[in-house]
Amino acid sequence: MIRFIRGTVYSFTTDTVIIDNNGIGYLIYFSHPEKLTLGEEIMIFIYQHFRDDGTVLYGFLSTEELNLFEKLITVKGLGPKTAMTILSKGTYDYLINAIENGDVNYLKRIPTVGSKTAAQIILDLKGKLIASDNNNNVKENILLKEAIEGLKSLGYKNFEINQISNELTKMNLQSVDEYLKEGLKLLMKYKGV
């Protein structure tokens, strides 16, 4: 089973990307084309979906987004295409908050999600997305996301940042600067500097 693909962005559309990995082009359904650059080296985490007519790959820039997708497709009546639409129309943090706070109206604004589907998502997933022992999780995620944007502005690629994001998530830091400093240390460690 494929779990991630590392390669260069060969081409992309509004909902797919082709990744060139050693001369093989993988067609992957992908929800955030605005985060792609042609020719950029990237690592995409994969959900491999088996159907009667073939295998479909769904791709994500982080394991957190992949995990949310895998939880969404467990919701009664919700398939991979609808889950990708949900992820493409909302940010990870907003989606988590909407589900945890029972915000049906936010979810209903997403195309293909009606009142019944929104209520089912909340019923099936509320309380299962945020660890109960970490009350500052949302605040820390926002600080971490700002730090990750800072690392990108310094020229680090998505696949490099993805390598350290899990370690940064486990750190209980109180500011964007602290996350940036720790992120730079980890990136240097991975590069062997």
C-alpha cells in the first residue's frame, strides 16, 4: 500500500496533481493546487482507494490532513470525493473547530454538504478529533501554522517541513518565534549541519 510519494510536480489542475517519481507519473487527487509550484520537489501523503474500475490516489501535504480525511470517509454516506471537497473548501483548523463545536452552518456552506450530511459528520466525529488532554491544541496549531509559513518564506520546501511537523506538534511552545527556532534546529539536524 502506498503511504507517500516524493517527487517533482509535473503538472496540476484544480483537483489533481501529477508527481514525477523517477520517471513514473502518479495522478493524485489533491485539494489545494494553490500550494503547488511546477518543478518543485514535494512529498505528498497518500490514501489509496480501491474501486471496481481501478485504484485512485488521494494526496495531502500533512499526515494531520490525511488523518482527518480518513476520519471523514468513516462518516455514514460520505465518500472520498465529498471528503476531498470538504478539505478543499475549509482549512484544517476551521474544520476541526466546526465539528467539535457542532457548527452545522459552517459545514453547510461547503458544496455537496447539506444539513443532513453536516449533522452526520458532527454526530460521528465530535469528540474524536482533538485530544482531550490538550486544551491549548487549537492555539498551538495556529502558532505552529504561522511558524511553518515563516519557514516557507525562508525558502524551505513543503517536504522538508513535513519531516519535522510531527516533532514540532509535540512541543508545548508559547510563541511563533519559539516554534521557528525549534523548527530551524530540526531542519539543520535533518540536513546533517
